[in-house]
Amino acid sequence: MNPGDRRGLDEARRLLESGKLREAYSRLLHLTEKYPDDEQVRGHMAEALVMQGATHAEAGEFGRAMTEFERSIRFSETPEAHINLGKIHLVKGEFEDAFSEYSKALDLNEDLPVAHEALGHYFLETKDFDQAANAFGRSIAKGGHTRGVYLGIWEAFVGAGKMDRAHDAIMDALQRWPEDDVILGWVGLSFAVAQNDHESAEEYWKKAIARNPKNLPSLFNLSGLAALRGHRQEALDYLKRCVAIDKSRTLEMWGADRQDPRRKFAAYEGDEDFLDVLGVI
């Protein structure tokens, strides 16, 4: 590779690192035509294609995303491409294909925390909670200290009926992210579900919305707690705040609550004021 093209490759690398994907891709496309067998060029192009695919996946354009991930593998097979393909298969309910892609990622790098995390989410979807807990645990052991890993292992332990271990996991997360409103909300949920301690649950849900007034799950849980206590107006006021933030998600959570054996809103499911707030009458 001549010095000018070497500088171009270095610039493409910098563009990728700064998130300027289109410019990086344009430079790399030119270089792949000149140096089709150069491993560095092919590796950078594979990375760019994974990034493009991830952008399409975030927009819900799964077909385009899969095409980019598959192109990436043809340039250079990486765990990241297989993980992203697996995520799309999982969203589409193609469980065998998802498991196959995650297995390929782990074959390429068994020490990659994100691959174990992805496998944990696969096992959550297939309701194999013990395997999910094991996968998330391996991710943590290999350095995967992300919010998603800790929330995943909490769900896995709850699903397996290991409530104390679930609560310990979310309290570990709280130590890492004491000001994170999402974590605060899940700590509240853990107190309610895993510890049957509604006073502490309320405390953490209120901390969550103090940090982020648009924390919808915490607001909805506060509404449900008020409903359980028979505090009708308080429950209604919180529900109004939920609808103002996101009506469709609030309706989804309302519907999920009706399927839950605990049914926080059981006393108000037919209440015209609640149904009016939800816009279903």
C-alpha cells in the first residue's frame, strides 16, 4: 500500500472512531477496490458495515441491517456481526438462528462479555432462567459491567424463583450507578417483587422520578401501588402523568397488569375515570 493510501486508511479509522460513518465508508470502499486482499482494509470495512447495520436495526429496518451484517462477515468474520445478526433473529422470534449466531460469536471470542450477555437475553426469551443467569454471570465475570447485564441477571433470578439473589444483583447495580433513574426504578421493583417491601419500593420509585420526571415505569408502578392501597385519586393522578408521557406504552403496561396474577389495578379496571384517562371509552 502506498503512503497516500496508508494515510487514507488511517483517516478512515479516525472517521469510524468519531462516528462519521458515511465518510469512512466512502474512503474504505475506494480502498477495498484497490486492495481487495488487505486484511486491515477488510477489517475496517467489516467494522463500518456492522455500524451501518446497527443504524438500520435501530430504525427497525431489519432486512437492510441483516444485509449489512452479512456483507461485513464476507469482508472479515467478527463476533460483533454474529451478535447483531442474532439480535435480529431474536426480535423476529427465530430462536434457533439467534442461538446459532451467538454460538458463532463465542466460538470466535469466548471471552467477549457482550456475547455472553446476548446469550443471556436469548435464554430469557426462551424462559430458560437458570441458563440465562449463568450467561449473565459469565458476562459479569469477564468484565461485562453494563446496566443491561445487571437488569438481565435480575430478571433471570426472579424467573428462577431466586428472589434473594435477584435482589442482591440489583443492589450491586445500584452501587455502580447510584444516580441512574432506570436502576433506581428497578431497585424499587425488586423491593416490591423480590422482597415484598412496598414502603422501600415507593421510596426508590420516587427517587427515580425525582431524577427523571419522565421515568414511565416508575410512575406507572407508583400509580399501581396507590391503587393497591385504595388511594384512588393518587393512582389516577399518577396514571394521568403516564398518559401525558406516552399513552401507547401506558396502555401496554395497563394491559400487562390485567394479565398479571397480582393485578395492581384490579379494583379500578372498570372505573370510568381510569378508562377515560386511558382513552378507551
